[in-house]
Amino acid sequence: MESPRKTKSFCANIFLLLSTNLLTLFLSTTFYSSSCFYNPITTTTTATTNNTTTDDFSMPSHDASETTLDLPPEYDAFTSGHLLPLGFNANFDSDTIYPPAGQACTFFPDELRRFMSYKVNGSCPDDEVLAQKLLLKGCEPLPRRRCRPAAPRKYVEPYPLPTSLWTTPSDNSVVWTAYTCKNYDCLVNRKYREKGFSDCKDCFDLQRIEKKRWAASKGGGIDFSIDEVLATKKPGTIRIGLDIGGGVATFAVRMMARNITIVTTSMNLNGPFNNFIAARGVVPLYISISQRLPFFDNTLDIVHSMHVLSNWIPTTLMHFMMFDIYRVLRPGGLFWLDHFFCLSVQMEEVYQPLIESVGFKKLKWVVGRKLDRGLERGEMYLSALLEKPLNNSW
């Protein structure tokens, strides 16, 4: 039989637990629809020689003394604290869960309001362009929505493997409203039919340039082949990895032929890159270069990026990104920096010191001049194969 003291202690603990939960419920319901305040962001701006590299994280001014933000109800409904049905959870170290959305989402309330305006349980607005602009502005991750996105009216399933790897998918696998081109024939031939710049303008043409990428090296230059890179490690030790900004995922397809699994990040910049990647039979990941890589520490065998990492990225952001790549690579893992673009003065004063500060071991480091716009511009490419130290990599 329990002693009166134990019974009294047990009742006190129950009372304390109930009081805590009631207080949490009161606070969460009281502030459920409250507006968010953010302290002003402290920014620094630094410029290198000739103002060619600018590190500017300035955002629209938001002072806590200003009027509160009028955020859409669905955004508040998603991001507000939600009590766990079973109470306190040791894994959360809390009885409340706060679903994530990018802080920068609230910096653009008009766009956010449009993105979160929909009928719950209904159809989503046809707003792929708006969603991508929010992502690129730093609203990442986007808040989840309770609506159904548009799908093609007469969807055609993808070709089976291995046919899908090098075959253009059906036009009926894509909703085309967000893009200038309205079919794959337009995308495949836009390099020859359109003037001006388009991101990865020739990527969708699987039978021409894509057919040659990484297939063979060109004799010690900046174009490394996949087999040349894999030869630097013991056979079978490169198994999984990431391609950052991988276009239509030809790198992943080539690695798949070597029993290596690659996840490809890509945006949909005036083309259905993510749909195309998935139709080929490899995995797309729809995130921008500013998001923390969604992998745990010391897990990937290889990270590759071609063209995307270049001098258009603010220097401090680039430094954070290099360390994030270092973080997800396992000891002994490879970082293949493929055709990094900058000016020669930037390489000497900014990027070589930046890359070296991260702590990679250099296996290959090849610099070549980019001459298509003239020698006087001082443009260059760097291709490097870097290894995370096997021991004492911290």
C-alpha cells in the first residue's frame, strides 16, 4: 500500500503537468493569429577589386516598431505551434511542434499572400513561377499548402528503364503554363531557334551535347571524365552522392550506369527540369543553392556541381555553402567542382583562399582561360577534385 507521502507527491506531479499543458495551450491559442516581428537584419557589404564580387545580404527593411505584418491565415495556421496529441515527446523535448517555413517568406507578404490564397481541400492556383520566385528570394522551405496542384489532363506515364534514360518524354507529362516553350520539341531545339540566353539552353537535347558530357576526358584539361574521377578511389567505394544544379541529370544517368546513386538538385528556370529528370528515371530535388543540404553529416561519397557554383553567388554565402558540402561528405569523400567560373583576379584574391580555408585536400586543380568573349575580359574556369580528409577531418 502506498504511503500518503507518495500519493501526495504523485498528485502534485499530475497537477504540475496539467498546469504546464494548460499554460502552453493558452499561449498557443492566444498568439495563434499573432503577427510576426523581426529585428532589423545587420548586413555587411564588401567589394573586391573592380567591384566584381559583392557580398550583399541586404533585405527589405523590417523594424519591430513598424506595424505588424498582415500574413495570410493559412500561413499562420501552418507555422503556428501545434500541441502534440500525446503530450510531451522526449525526441522533440517539447509538447509542441512548429512546422518550418523560411524566415524570408515574411519579407514578401504580397507574394506570400498570393501563394497561400487557395480553397482548403480544393485546387491550387497555377502559380509555379510565383513559388519559384519565393524560393529564389530565400522563402525556403515554402510553407505547405492544403490544395491539389494541377496535373496534365491526359497524363502519359514515363518510358520504362532503360529506355527512359536517353529518350525525350511525352509532352503530356508536363503542365506547360509556366514556360515559354509549350512542348519538348521547342526545348530540344531552342538553342538553334531562339536568340538570347536561356538557362541550360541545350540541356534537353539528349542526342547531341548531353550524349557527350563526362564520357571522356580531353587530355589533362578542365573537362574531367567520370571514369577519371572514380579512378582516384578504390572500386566500389563511391556509391551515393549529390549533383548540385545538375540540369537534366545527365551526370546522375551516367553514374547510374556505374551502379552509383546520385540525387540531382535543379530549379525550373523556364523549363520543366524536375519533370524531365524524374521522367528519365533518376531523382530530382527541388531546392535552391541557398538551402542547407538535406543530408546528415559524413554520409555522401561524392558531391558534384558544374557551372552553378560561380562568382554570381555572394562570397559569404559561397563560404557557407562550401562548408555545407564538406559537412555532408564522409571522410574520404570527393567534391568535384566542375567549371567554376570567375575572373582571374577573383581567383587569386577571393576564391582560391576561400576554397583552401575549408580544409579539402587537392587531388586535381586545373585552371583554364575562357576565351569565347575575348582574352581582355580575364575570364576563367576552374575544375578541381577535392577530397575530405580521411582522418582528423575536423
